[in-house]
Amino acid sequence: MSGELEFRPKMLGIVCNWCCYGGADLCGVSRFQYPPFIRLVRVMCSGRVDLLHILRALSDGMDAVFVGGCHINDCHYVTEGNYDAIAMIEVCREILRRIGIRPERVRLEWVSAGEGIRFAAIMNEYAAQVQKLGPLGRADGEGLDAAELARRLEAATRLVPFARLALTGRLRPAVRTEEAYRRFFAGEEFRRLFDELLGDRLAISRVLLALREGPRTAADLARDLGWSASDVARHVRNSTRHGWIRFDAARGCYALAGG
Amino acid sequence: MNKAPDADRLGDVMVVGGGISGIQAALDLATAGFKVYLVETSPTIGGKMAQLDKTFPTNDCSMCIESPKFIECDRHPNIEILTYTDVERVEGREGDFRITLLRKPRYVLADRCSGCTTCVSYCPVHVPDPFNQELSRNKAVHIYFAQAVPLVPYIDENCLYLKEGKCRICEAVCQKQAIDFDQTPERVEVRVGAVVLAPGYAPFDPGPRSDYGYGRYPNVVTSLDFERLLCATGPHEGEILRPSDGRHPHRIAWIHCVGSRQVTPGGHGYCSSVCCTYIQKQVILAKDHDGEAECTIFHNDIRSYGKDFERFYQRAEKLPGVRFVRSYVTVGRELPDSRNVTIRYAADDGVREEEFDLVVLGVGLAPPKDAPRLARLFGIELDEHGFCRTDPTNPMRTTRPGVLVSGAFQGPMDIPESVVTASGAGSLCGELLGRRRGWLARERVYPPERDVSAEEPRVGVYVCHCGANIGRVVDVPATVHYTLGLPDVVHAEESLFICSTEAAQKLATSIREKGLNRVVVAACTPRTHEPLFRDTLREAGINQYFFDMANIREHCSWVHSREKEAATRKAQDIIRMSVARARHLEPLQEFRLPVDQRALVVGGGLSGMTAALSIARQGHEVWLVEKEPELGGMARRLHRTLEGLDVQAYLRDVVGRVYAEPRLHVLVGAEILEASGYVGSFTTRVRAAGRVTEIRHGATVIAIGAGEYRPTEYLYGTDERVVTQLELEERLAAGDPRLDGVRSVVMIQCVGCRQEDRNYCARICCSHALKNALALRRRAPAPDVYVLFRDLRSYGFREDFYREAADRHVRFVRWEPDGRPSVEPATEEGRPVLRVTVPDPVLRRRLALDADLLVLSAAVVPAATSQEVSRLFKVATGPDGFFQEAHVKLRPVDFAADGVFLCGTAHYPKHIAEAVSQAYGAAGRAVTLLSQDTVVASGSVCRVEERDCVACGACIRACTYGAIEFHDTPRGRKARVNAVLCKGDGLCNTKCPTGAISLLHYTDEELLSQIDAAAAEPARAT
């Protein structure tokens, strides 16, 4: 058996009590088998799942996070939290994309309490997908060492309060249909709003975290953060204007304002 | 069983039969304030449902959903369970029955027995196990099944000592001296005001008949045998092994209608109603167990007439390797070497004989064996089929006042109907005994809650084997050992079945003795068992929210059964997460909300009126709201039922009683403007006759009925010779002259349903067609009547009328969806006719029928207002647009929203008697609420930390319940949660930028601790 070499990912699932948890139960009742990688956390509604939870799981070293809710229109609550789950997950995936983590590491699915077989199918498929991706930070296109990974996830975590605000404000699609949600989050308008509301903040956080390690030249920053020179210039300018960093002319380096 | 015997044994109601129907009746009555004696002849409550593996159409685990009710009964202060007990004599009358019971000796002293089962292991006598349909063996002393209530062994008649006066090994090995061979039958007299008979049914026994080979060929089993084979607690722990050689059967055949729809001697003429769907369930489960299995189902009409049954049928039919064959069959012979069994059936090319490894007989439901005895004892009549004779306008009424009937003793029915009729019988008892409600009832008393706020967490972990369900995969002892190394865990132990009554008692003791303040049970799913363990915590004197369940069965042992080591590690991880969470749990207080003891019934058809009357007769004020100017609903268009009831006379009587009932207020021509509130305290604004009334009520019953589909097919609306069954019924009742010249009538079934856009069976149309066909054939001169059908679904006793229609020469022609009938106007010998052509799959040619009248069996569709009512009262509708009950099986008239109930065709199409049953059921459920002064609301609601609130309003926008509002404080405007309106979804948590609001019991701290624990590399105990 190739079990010795096989990558056995750590996966977290956060699922709603009424549908997906029930589907996972029925999956068990029906004895459908899936790989033993995932650990489930129960919440009452997929709308309770927070960006913070996902980022914490990744910061803790988990390789993927699954979120499961009720099918649209089946939410147990009149608040229809599963729409909020779509929005949160889309924002989360966009954040991951921006910090160089594969967005496939976060996945949202609807599973009803009657869909044991669907739960099993998703678990099997997702486990295989994550196995293929490899450990967090080491997938194609990631290539992050532990320290850099931690810095990036910390930058993302600092974004959480702002993301919450954006999600109740301009990142909330006007029409509550699954189609409208999918369209909105796949569209250009979303990217533009994301940049405006969250993208720059995320970038500045990353600059600050990079400088926490010590003064850096613009070239260092471009290399560490994987940015173009013009991006570095823009974010450094913003950070300086806010008074968060300063330019140490003597050494030709940027440093934290208080440092 | 440890309860001290009541000196005078005075009660309100005796429920005879401890199956699911009896259990539900007992629970409803006891909760509504009556003292109940629950009498069961077998050694435990549970009945047939306990023997089933899964329940259709959701495939819920049967025991898992039923067993929490056992414990609820056992713990209810107003229920006294008397198992292994028979009724011996009944005297007295309605309001004052004196019933003598005979308690059979168990030879085991319940109050001494610890349930250790040492006696069982030492008993030398092996006997066929009745619970496992005698497919496995047990001992002469044994516990009926692991979740039995009471969990006390009994010694059966096979005991060597009882038979031959020797052995007594059990007596010698019992350290508790709980064996008592001196026990003798004990007589008990109980006085009650009313009786609910719920003895259930007996599965049809194919043994006495030679034609099925049952009892002769070991590989012919009944469907109930097969349930046990499927079940994890069955003879082979859930492996399907055939009886002759213990091998996995590959080719399995099911035979429908065994003992049902048979007028030959030894059969029953009626349809048993449940077999079609339970067979589909068994096929699905058999395929779950073995994806390669070849399943063949020999069937007659497929009667998928219940809610979601049609989809369930499609699910079974679409599975690979599943073959539905429409044919009568005979069981052939047993092949000498393989012991396979052959089945002969009609195929396209003549009679075919095919070999199967296992044959499952879809046995019907027969009257309970002791039905004649019960009838004699209680002075009630039986019907021609041997079931209880019931009042045609009220299926819970027997021929004797004060003796009610629920469940399958009324006639074949499924679990939800057994539950509905139980609640209905409860409501009728309430009408009868209303004035004594509460006299004998006691409140459940819990010990005072220990204040643990100053204590460090002391976590106890209980790891369940669940028989072999967990223990066979997860190394439970190693897991217990591992658990002891986790932070704050001060105690861990294993248990065979932590959900058994006895284990739950031990758990309570253990919590007290070890001084625990947090409890983790690692077992099955919290969705079914959390309430039970929370209750145990209360009994142990600690806050019930100090509890967490680690699901190591559904989410571990059952889904990783081939990876035992990995499953064990995962179980340990899951427990570690639970322990981490438990350390952060806070004590929460559930709060009591006052109950406004008035009810609102929406919909003034027969269901709504019946429910309203029953609630009002139990002393509650009721508002009955109807949108039409007159009461009566759909019943106003009906004249006779299939069974012959004069619907208009009945309707006049009910309407008369409604207007005569002083506690009942009727608003007709009414429109509901607004509905708000929550369980116990609703407010609904209604406009009627130009006035707006604001109604305050504690419970709501939704009974808005359904509509008739208006066909667009078959020339309906363009040719006046095309009518619906309802229109025909009206013409028949009115003696419409247009019927006089009619020589030939064609009826087409399934118009507008059993198709893609309405994927359900409208249930009533087959019976409706039979009724009208019979009425036409009784006319002189009688027209020819043709019924073009897909599956004739005259379930239950309606089958008698199908036979009568055939006897009266109504012609039945079957068609299939790919060969729908077509209709065109034509002229035949100068007579203008409607020419209906249909491919006849039996005769395999196109059949042309000339009709003077074409009758369409138009589907029943959701009421036009259903979506609006759904929105107003915040209750869900299902995929077909009918209202969705809280649980298909066990909460059939409750909505998931507390305090709102459901009955009649708003739930699904149904016949009058069924709608009336449900109406009483909904009334019964509503009264269990209305008879309380307060209700308990969950403590898991949101809370604002005012210091952190910046009054951004994000939470308020997210909460469409309107549970959060701003209020002014000395430190400015702050959000505040109205806990009564908060439903605990926690959406607001994810919106608050400062983390000021949190959902208690699911706080970020609790969830993050779980996440951290999930990721933590565990320190493994070695």
C-alpha cells in the first residue's frame, strides 16, 4: 500500500444543523464511505459561519475548509442565512486569491438532510481534490514557507471587521436569488468593489506585517509580496500617508512608523 | 419501573398498546395534564416501529427517532408504563372505567436489576429471538432489545426451571439477587375516565399458506424479517445474509401484495396501504448495502399515494440493477443444491421462471391477533375485515363512548397516520375529560441547579459503543484512555448503549458523584439525542447547556468502517473538539414565555372547523377565519363519499355546531392583514365585514385546504362534454338532465399530476373516479364507464370498491406516461362523440373509445393562497407547494415553527376521514400547548455586549425576525436583542464589525476552540 507516502490532508467542515449536518448523518445511516480527513463543527445556520472561522482553520494549518448549508429556499430560518454564506465564501475566496492561496481550499455546498449520498459524493470528491492540491502553502501557485503563510493569513485576519461591514453594505447583492448572487460574485463589479473596500486595506496590512520583520527596501517588498514595482509604490504611498510607515532615507528603506 | 405502585391506581386515561401510536397518545395526554396508564402486552414499549430498520420516505433510522420517545414516556411524571401486562376485565362506563390488568411475571425484580446481563450470558437455553423475527437466537432470560423500556430482562416460557424445575443458574450468578422465581401473575385494578386502544396490527403470516413457500424454503423471508436483516442491531449486525447458508444474496426478489388485495381464502381483500413504499425502501437499502445487488420487484399497481412517495418510487426505480416487473407471480420451487428459489411470472413471451437467491414477501397488515378479545373486553365492534369499527365521520371513535382508537387498529396505515390519530384520540379524550385536566397531573421536578461559576471546568466524557455500531470500528477503550489525557477531563468511561434508560440514570449518578460541571457524550448525532442527555444533566443538577455531543457514529464509525485506525484517531479528534468546546460552555437559562390560551384556526373547511370545535370544546376560545363568505370549503362541492357518507348533511351538522359553540368566533369573508409574534403569544390582524380585528392567540392552526387543478388538456374548457370529477359529482347530485342521454363515459386519471411539473400523486382521484363510476353504473339505464388509469390507487379498504366497480363492469384500461390518451371530437353512426384513443399495454394495440362524456380526474393543487399564508405565518412549504410538517414521521401536524400546527389538504391531498383525523390531531397538539400557562424557549439566543456596540445597525438589518432593536442607554444608542423573538440562527454574529453581538452556545470563543482543537496535533496516549 502506498499509504506511507499518501498525503492525508486535515480538513475542517462547518455545517448547519438542519440540512448539511443531517445529510452527513444520513450519509452515516446509509453507510456511504468517505475518507477520514474531515472534522465537522456544527452551527445552527451556514449564515453563522464567519470569515474568522475559516481563516483561523487555515492559520491553524488545516489544508481546506468545507462549509455546508441548506439548499436555497430551504433555510430553516426566515433570515435565509445561506445567501450570506455564499457572499462570505466568495469574499473569502477572493481574499485567498489575493494572498496567493488557492481558493479551492474553501468550498461551499448545499446538502439537504435527505441527501446522504450527495454528502458522501462531495466528501469523496473534495478529499481527492485537496489531496491533489497538497499541504497548505505548497500547492501549485502557492509556494509559501510557513512564516510567509502565517504573515499572509494574519493580514487576511486583520481584514475581518472590514469584510463584515462590506458584506452588510455594498458587497450585498440587491436581489436574493442564487442566480443573482452567482452572477454578482463572478462579475467585474464585485472585483472593483472588493478593491475599493478591501483590497487596499489587505495590501497595506501585508506591507505592515512585512515591515514588522524589519526595514525593507521597495525591491525587497516587491519580491516578498510578489507585487510589481508600481503596486509597491502605490501601497507604500498609502501607508505613508496614513502615517503607519516611514521612509528611512538614510538606509533607503521603509520601516514601521513606531519602529 | 422504579415508581412506587399507586395505592388506588387512579388515572385519567388508559392507553392500551405501547407502539408508536400508543406512545404518542400517552405523551400528548400526559403533557396536556392527564394521568395516563400505558399498558403493553410485550416486555417493552416500542411496538413494530422498533423492529424497522429505516422509515420511508426519508430513510431515517427507525429506532433512533423512536427511542427518545421511550425515554420521554419513562421520565414523564404523568405516565405510568405497565409492560408485560394484559387487560383482563373492563367494567364501568365512559368517564368511569374500572379495568383489571394482569401483570405477567418477568421473574426479574425490576428495582433490583442493574441490567448487567450476567444472567443472560450464563443462561444455557438458546431460543429464537422474537425481536429479530427468530432469525437469530437469544436466551430464555434476555432483554427484549437494547433500548427497551424498561431495560429489565424477563424470563420466557422456555426457561428450564419453569419447564422442568431445574437449572436456576441465573439466580446463582445474579449478584443483586434480582431473580425471583416465586413471582406470580399480579392483578391490578385501574380506574380511568377514557381508553385509547392502540394495539397496532399483526403482520400477515404467510406460513399457513403453502403457496409462498414461507416456512418451507429458508430463503423465503417476510418483509419484516428483511427489516431485521437490514438492521445494524439485527441478526447479522446489518449484513444481509440469507438464512440457508449465511451468504450475501445477490439476486433478490420482492413480491407485492402478499396477503393483501386477495379475495382467495387465506388472504385479505383490502390493500395494506404501506407495502409498496416499504418495499421501495427495502430496495434502496439493499442497494445501499450492496451496490451490485440485482433487485427485482414483482408488483401490481404501485400505490405511491402519500406525500413524497412518488419521488421515492422514482428514486428506487432509477437505481441501477433494479427491475420493476408488473406481474402476478407464484413462488416455484427450491433448487436442491443452491437452495435458491424460483418465481414464475408472466412476461412478454409467456410464463417465465427465474431463480433468486432470496425472496422477500411484501406481507400486508392484518388485524392484531387479540382483536376479537379486545372487542369483547371493551364492548366494541369490529368491522368486516376484523379491524376496529369506527365512526365514518370520526375515525378515532369506536362504537362505545369513552373508548377511542388510534393507529393501525383503525385499518392499515403508516407511521405518521398512527401518530396523527394518536394526537386526535388525545384531543377527544380532552373533550371528554376536560374538567379533570390537571387534577392528577404532576410537574416534573428537577433538583436545584448547582452553581458552578466559581469552579474550574471538570469535564466528564462518556464514550458509547452503540452495541457494535461504534465499538466494531472505533477502539473504544483506547479512546477512553486517550480522553483522560485531555485538559480538564476528570472522568471518562465507556458504555454499551448510553441512550438506554438505565445508562442515562447511571450517567446522572456519575455526574453527581464525580462532581462534573461539563459533560461530553461521544455517541451518535445530537439531532436526535441531545434533548435526552440535556434532560439527564438537569436530573443531575447541572445546567443543561454544559453538554456537548461528539458524533462518532454517523460521522465516523459508520462512514469509515474500513479504516479502523484512522476512524479511531478521528473519533479521538472529534472528542477533543467537543471537550475544547465544553470547557468554554456557559450555563444558559431557558425562559418561560406566557401562553395566551386562545387559538386561531385559518381556514373554515371541514378540517379547520373540526380542529376549531375540538379546541373550543376543551375550554379554549377559538377564532375561526375563512376567506370565503361561507364556511365549508371544498366539502361544499362534495355530496357522497366513496363509503356513502352524505357529505352535505354532515357539513350542515358541523357548521351548525360551529355556530352553536359559544367559545368559537367565526369570521367569514375574512382577509389576514398581518401576523406576528411567537409561540404562546401571536397577534393576527384580520379584516372581515369592513372591520379590522386584532386577534391574540397562543397557537395557530393552518387549515387552508387545497384547490382543484383546472385542466388545459383533453379539450377541457373548449368542449362542454369534458368535465372534472368534481363537476360530474355535482351533476350527479343535482340529477342534471345532461346526464340522461349519456351512453358512454370515459374517465382519465392523473390529469395534471404524476408528471414533471407536479411530481406527486393527488391521492384521492382514484377513489373519486370509483365513486362516480359506481354512481353512474347504478343509474338506469347505466352508461358504459371506462377508467383510463396508470396505477389504480384505491388503498386501504377502498380496494373493496375497486372490486365492486369491476364487478359492475366498469372497464379499467391502463396507460403509461409515454402513451397518454388523446381526445378528438368525432361522429359515430351520426352521433357526435368524443373519441378517446389510448395504447393498451396489455392488449398492445390502440384502443378507441367513443364517449358522450369525458371526465378528468384533475389533480389536487395547493391552495391559491398558500404562498401568502406561508409568508405571513413563516411556515414552510415543500417542493410541491403543500405545507411542510416538522418531521414527516413523528411530527406530522406540527410545523417546525413552534406553536403553529397543520391539518387537512393544506398538508397534502386527502380524503374527508383522513382530514378529520388530522384536524383532531392538530387540535390535540395545539391543546398540549394551550393547556400550559407557559412555554419554555431556548437559551441559545443572541446577546449584545453593550460596551462594544457602535450602533452601526448591521445586526438589525440582518435579522429579519425583527429581534434586534436600538434602545437608548446612558452611553448612547445600543442594539438590544428581544430574546423571545430571536431564533438563534446567529447571522448577526457574522455582521457585527466589533464582535459585540454573539449567539450564546455558538460563540466565536466556543467555535474557535473547536477549530483549534481540530487542527491540534494530538498527543496520543500510548
